[in-house]
Amino acid sequence: MKLLNYTRLDSQQLRGIIRAVRPPGISNFDISFKNGQAHRGRAYTQGTSYHATASPLVIVALNRKERYPCHMGGHGKGYLPITTYTLQEAAVVITAHELRHLWQSKVKRGRRVWGARGRFSERDADAYALQMLRRFRRGELVTEVPERRETTYTMICPDCDHCWDAEVGSRDECLVCGNGDGLVIRKGS
């Protein structure tokens, strides 16, 4: 999954939201969070040449200037009325709705909500988003992504006896003399 975030929301929080609301069996998609004039989303189930991607693409536009409570949907065409109270709730609703469309494209004849008509149903996507929003409000969705703990090493230069802390994958050379042959003396956490 490739995530592009142009909003003020934290990318780790958005990854947690995606992981929490993603329907089963959906993977290998790109998702972009942008600032927009209104809360809205778009799911490209086959990818799009305009965005130069062949994998499924979801675009979520969030209006950071929106006043809350915000009433979304319910304007015909099968949309259900949904009220959000924060920008995070809007991100949960739109992300869940658009990811449900990716699920609908993959599962041709799966369980749909009552009243859903056709393969790509707005009513089914909104019902799924509403279910995820309720679980988010109750605290049932785990939206925190566990932090990766980098292992640190204390290095010592054999030439000048300078000590420094180095992380896994970082350049391990002395800042004083430039020697790259440091010795590991202690492994930390």
C-alpha cells in the first residue's frame, strides 16, 4: 500500500485508520489524502492513467475548514445520512466507504446490505462506513500503528576514541575523524 498524505492529519494515524477499516481481502492499493473543498472520495478500481498507477487507487479529500457537526450523504442515489463530529471521523467514513467500493469490485456476488442494488452500491458502502464509524466512536477500532523500535548501537572509533550512538541502517562513521571502521561496544534498544 502506498500512502500519500497532504493533510494536517498524522500519516501514522491515517495508516491506522486504513488498517482498521479495510474490508477483508483488500490489499495492494494506493491511497491519497488531500485537502479539498468538501469531504469526498473516489475509488478507481482498475487504477487510472491520469495518476499513473495500474493498482487500485483511492482518493480521500478532506475539508479542514469544515464546521462540525457535518452532515454527509442522504441526498438521494442510495446514500445514507451520516453525521461526523471531527476531521478524524470524516477520514474514517470516507476511507471506509471508498475501500468498500474496492471490495465490491473484487467480490462480485457477496453479502450486501438490505436495499443495495447492483454490484457497486452506494447504500452498501455507506452502511459499511457507518458501521466503521460507530465502532470508531466506541473505541473498538485500533487506529494506532505500533511504533517500530530501532535498535541503537554505541560505537567507538579505534583511531580517536570518540563514542557515538548509531541506529540500524544509519551511516556508521566517526564524526571527528571520518573513520568508518567503528567497533560496536554496546547494543541498546
